[in-house]
Amino acid sequence: MAMSGITASILLIASQLSFISPVHAEVTSLTALQEQDVRAIIKDALINDPELLKQAIIALQTREQLGANSAKQTALDENYSAMYETKSDPWKGAENPEVTMVYFTDFNCPYCKKIEPSLNKLIEEFPQLKIIIKMVPLQGEGSKLAVELAQTVWLNEPEKYIKLKDILMSSPRRLDIASIAKVAKLTDTEKWLGNTDSRVDEMVHDNIKLMRNLGIGGTPSMIFGDKVIPGLVSYDVLKEQLEEVLESKD
């Protein structure tokens, strides 16, 4: 444990001791001699009452969690516009929603493919839900080509986007130029292969930047309300979290 970590833990434990003034718990640094004295006091106290250590650990974990929650909420507040107000993002669900989910996805992400049925089921069960789709090519060249095609189709022929996205996502194998071309033919979007809309590069860049600003490290990741759900989770978990957000609005 680094010295600062030792000091923090010592002070947290010390703050539990009835014979140490609370003022001392707010000291942020100790001399080596003072630290030795406090260590000795704490050692004696722990021998007589081991419950103090448990209380201190709980207090430290609570403080760290509060700090993490505060940082998360700050990031969500600062990036609200980029999450919810970008007019060029694909979306599905309610046009005038009660709740909007932001969904980061990659066409070659196996966990994204697995969570798609759950998201589709959410849309069916909760007609007041809108899902904004933030496509990011994190899985190589195939992902990049798929995002370029899908985003271009959304910008120019949005009525064809959902079918294109669903077929691309249903592929059990990694997408490459050949498999993407087959999907383009099936969805009558071949004319956009190699004809990427000039706005797409900036949109993809903005999506990746947004992930970084929010501290999101991969896909799939879902955000709604003040909830950030990273990774593959079950439909029941998504439903429970969504219901909590809806209840908070009542």
C-alpha cells in the first residue's frame, strides 16, 4: 500500500476510536514519528476490538464508491448533449420517449450480437423507450467497413437502416468486405459500398471520443438515466434497470 493509502486507512480507523478527537481524522499528512504513534495506538485497539478494522474498511469502500458515483454523474452531465442531442445518430423505438437509452455497439463484437435480441425485446415491451445507437468500429477493418455502410445508409436512406443493421448483427462470423457486400445486396444498399458519406468519419470520431469521456472501455455499453451498464447482461437486468428509471419519473 502506498504511503498515502496507509495514511488514509490509518485516519479512517483512527476516526473510529472514541479516545481520538474527530479533528485528527481530517489531518491529511503525518510525520513519520506521528504515523508510528498512530500505528501503535491502532494496533492496540485492533487487538482489543477487531471490529474496528471491519468498520474502517466499510467506511473506506463507501467513500470510494461515493467518489466514483460523483465522477460518473459529472461525466454524464457534461456529455449530455453529445449523448442525446446529436441529430444524425440512428435510433429505434419511441419518437417521443419517456426514457432514452444510449447504446454503444460494434458490428464485430460478439457480445453486442448476443445482446441485440434483448434490446429488441425491450423496444417491444416498453413502447415509451427510444434507443440511440452509437456505432464504433473497435474490432478491425470489418467493423470499420460495416459502420461506414450502416451510418451512410442511415444518413441517406434511413428507412433501410434497421434491416441492414439487424442482418449485419445476426452474422455468426466476423464481418469482412465479402460478407458486408452480401448484406448490402440483400438490403438494396449496394450503391453505398465504397461511397461513404463525408459526415461519417467525424461521427465515428465523436462516438469514440464520447466513450472515452464517459470512461467506457468497450462494447456493448448502455446508458439511460444515471445508469451505465457495461458489457453483456441479461434481459431481466436491463428490464429491471429500465423499470427503476421509469418509476423515478412518476
